[in-house]
Amino acid sequence: MLPVSLAIIGELQQQVTDLTDKNQVNQEATTAVDEVIELSEMGVSNGHTKTGVILNASEL
């Protein structure tokens, strides 16, 4: 999911020319990547989280 997010960010940044628009795109992209990272965090039994890539949808 992260490579897809980064590809979307790159495409959006290429399409905007105004500095204000670029700042907005960067903020939206950062939020999107943060959401992807949150989705890829897996809870473990002791309450800690382990960051990893979820390849199997049954792990969600």
C-alpha cells in the first residue's frame, strides 16, 4: 500500500504548479501516508504494536 501512496503523491505533485497548491498536496499526502501506516500496524497480545506490511487481508 505504501508504494501506491507514494506514487499517488508523486503524481499529484507533478500536476500542481502553484506553491500554495503544492503545500496543500503535501499536507494531504502526509495524511494519506500516515493512514496507510496506521492500517499496517498490527496489534500484539501485550498491547504493543508492531509495524509491518500486511500482505494477507485476513490479518486486517
